[in-house]
Amino acid sequence: MVSMRPTFQRLTFLWVVLLTFAGAISSEEAKAPFSLSIVPTNSSGGVGSITMAQSKARDFYVVLTNVSRDPQPVWEDWNSWGYQNISFELTAADGRTFVASKRQQVFTRNFPSTFLIQPGEHQVFAIRLNKDWEARPVVPKADEMAITLKAIYEVTPTPEATQYKVWTGRVESRIYKFTLRQW
């Protein structure tokens, strides 16, 4: 009688190798084509600062960089597909966490439009945390407070994203130590 055990072992080994290879391909495909960073309003002594105010808030910047080898279309932020793609996670010194995002808005003129980011290039978003933004829960009012801040760029799947070949998923920046100034 011929033993089937060596053949079974070879087939098992082959399946393990194939599944490992398929997993490597999946994780490569799942890797986001972008990196995300924050440029503060100003920086002194190695600590940047940003402002949050109903009026006269100062701009800071979020930089979305195409780290892939292919051009990447992204939604422009004036339309409903791109309007809320950027949000922030703020953490106060006492550990409380807040999420800041643009307030819901009614669009009277709306159509999907994209900006094409070439490999190694950037899309820069000027951010002004003013009345157009809300934080949940509400950030306690303080002239100045130490925070950590992380930017989040998230695009949800839609038929338009498929049609316009816009990447969908979530990318987070590193965590920055900033001073939050409010008035």
C-alpha cells in the first residue's frame, strides 16, 4: 500500500505558501497611497500652535502626500464628497479626547470634482477651526492648553468614488504636540 502522507504534506505546504503570498499581496493593495502631516500656525521652542475661534481663527495646514507610484485623484473639498474628509482627534493633557470635524452643510451647487495628486506631490488644505467646525464633545474654553493632535483623512466608498477612481479608506497623521489657543 502506498502512503499518501508525503503528498498531503507537500500540498499543505504549498497551500500555506500560496496563502502567505496572497496575504502579502492583499496587504500591499490595502496600503494607503497617502501620508498625512500637519503644519501648525506657528512654532516656537519645538512646539507648534493652532487656534480655535468663532471668528479670526488662524490657518494651519494639512498636507496629503501621494506616496504611491501612480497619480491619485482626491475629492476637492468644496463638494459634498470631499467636504468632511478631514477631521482631527485632539487629546487634552488630562486624557480627554475630542473629535473636530466640519459641520454638516446644505449644498446648493454640488457635483463630484477631483484634484489629481502626482506621485511624490501634495494636496495642501488650509484649515481654519472656526464656526464651520464643531468638536464632540465640546472643547472646554481656555486661553491656552497643551494638546496632542492627529489629522485623519477618510474617504467613504460611493458609486462616484468608483466612477472617478478615488481611493477610499482612512489615513492618519502621526500625533503632534501642540498648544491650542482659543478666543
